[in-house]
Amino acid sequence: MTTLECTGVWTRQPQEKAGNYHFSGQFLATKEVVETLTANEILSIYQDIKAFVKNQNGVDYLQVYADEQGRTLYLIDQLTKDMIESGEYSPLDNHCTLLWPHQY
């Protein structure tokens, strides 16, 4: 578990299972997330997941972040590394999304 250095607010929660997702595509955030969080908070979450993926060489498609106020965010990737390398998916399919749980 890592507390993000830039904000000290959002903490990545332990993943429920291993995976082969690399969060390597376009990074998206829902309008509600963008309107609620600071740009620094969003960037910190993105930087955290990239470092975590690099360290683990792949992670679960669903990553959960929590803050000190009890709020949670989901960061969801769409394609595994194998799916991307298969060539069967459009580059537009390769994205991850930061959203509130009620938006899932």
C-alpha cells in the first residue's frame, strides 16, 4: 500500500488478484472526477499506477484508491498486455478510466 507523495490524500488499496494489465493506453477521467479532484491529485494517481505496474510487471485491471475522508476511486484498465499484443483490438480500445464507484 502506498500513500501518494504529492498529495498525501489518496492511498492505493491492496489489489484483490494479480493480473497482466499495464495501464499503458490513454488515461481518461470522468467529468465528475475532474470537477472534484485537483489536477495534482489526478496526476499523482496516474504516476502511482505507472510506478506500481512497472514494479509488479502487470497488475489487476481494477485498482482502488481511498482518501482520508472515506471516499474511494476506481481506476480501471481495458486491455491486458496479451490483448494489446494480439493486434485484435483498436488502439482506441486501449485506455484506462478514473471514476467514482457509483459511475461504474
